[in-house]
Amino acid sequence: MLRMSYAVVPESTVYVDLPDGHKIKGILRGNLKKPLVVMMHGRPGSGNELLQFLGARHLHEKGFSVLRLFMYDFEETARNLLGCTLQTHTEDFETVVNYLKKQNVPKIFAIGHSYGGLTILKSKTKIDGAVLWDPTHGLIWHEEGDWQQNFPEKIYDDIIVGIAGNGYIVPKTMNEQDMAMGDTTNLAAQKGYPLKIIAAGKGAMSHLGMRYFEVADEPKEFIEISEAHHQFEDSDEVMRQLFEETVQWFEGILNDKTK
């Protein structure tokens, strides 16, 4: 039987100043002297999600420093979810990467889950490599499928509330802009760094992740975890495969084995 265990490691909080006066918070596991992975959560989401937290622990155990970002948070200087759009997330991600470059971080990688993957693709900042976990695609809002019946929504003033399951809240403005994006495939073209896409086989966007892969430049890789849903929280085995595939890609870049 595979046994998963973790050592207790102190974490620290990093605040990065944004041009409009807000600050974006990150939880740093490790230090800025080692290759570092920036983790971007989905929409709506948090750097403290199970997927983000366990992913950071696994990456750190494999020798990487990890910065889990919070695109919005409870603190007074943080953004509010209702004030965010894809463009906001993209600009904030770029600000964080530029901050890390000024700190002379030796290698900067990124992980984006869901909407975080779309954010990374939209960004034009240069990093050393990325892994996208079932990234959002602009066409998902226009495809017919069971997910539209399984995730009913209601609109209340400026917010949209998902009323199924655990529910969710997204800004109406963000949702309107997302629905207007259309085909985002070409965002994956000419990124200038190695790109790996890990699709959730039981999710709704696996085929759309393949679209990104097809236009991406080499080196690139696409895999599908057949038993995974979009959140990858189905089992220890699903998470293990997700994390190990991610580490393998970053280690390959460091060892120049992705070409």
C-alpha cells in the first residue's frame, strides 16, 4: 500500500504591492533561493484549497519552493472577488512574477488550476515553465453538456450564485466577460516556455485542454488522468498522479530533459 506522509514545515506570508494600492498575498513554503513554483487557484477559489495546500507540500518535499497565491482574501488590502476579472488576475500574476524576478529567484515555474490555468495562458510574462491542471477554455460557456444542467445558477444584483452542491459565487461582470471570450485556444501558442497540460478525464474540459496542447510550441506534453474530476480530489491515487506528473515536468526542465 502506498503511504503518503508529510513533514511539518514552517510557512511564511508574502505580500506583493499592486499598482492600484491593493496587495496580493502568497503563502511561501521554502525560500526564494531555490526554484520556485507559483500556484494559481481557480474561479472562485483560494490558496488554502486542499488541492493547493497538498500540492505545495508535495512540491516542497521534492525540492521546490512554492508560493500559493490568493487572488482575493479577507484582509483589508486584498482584492474583493466582486472586483476581479480575468484581466485583473492576469495583471496581478504578472506583478507577482516581476516581483520574484527582482528577488533573483533562480527559476520561476507556475501551476494553474482551472481559471488559474487560463490566467497563466493569458499572461505574456516569461517564466521557466508551467503545468496547467484542467485549464478553463473560453468555449466551455458555449458548449452543450450535462454540466449546464448539473450546475444551475441564479443572479442576485452583481453576483451569480451556483446553487448546486457546495455552491459558488462569481461576479456578474467577470462572468459576462468570460462568456464573451470565445475560442481561447491561441493563448497557448508561442508562450516561450515548456508547457504541460493535465486534463481531468471525468471533467467537462479534457477535449478543450487538447486544443491548447495542439497549438503550443515544443517542448510540451498532454496527459489525461482518466479517473479525475475537475477538482482532482477523487482519491489519493488521482492526487498522487497529478502531483508526480507535475514534479516530473519541472524536474525535466531543470535537467533539460523536456526537449
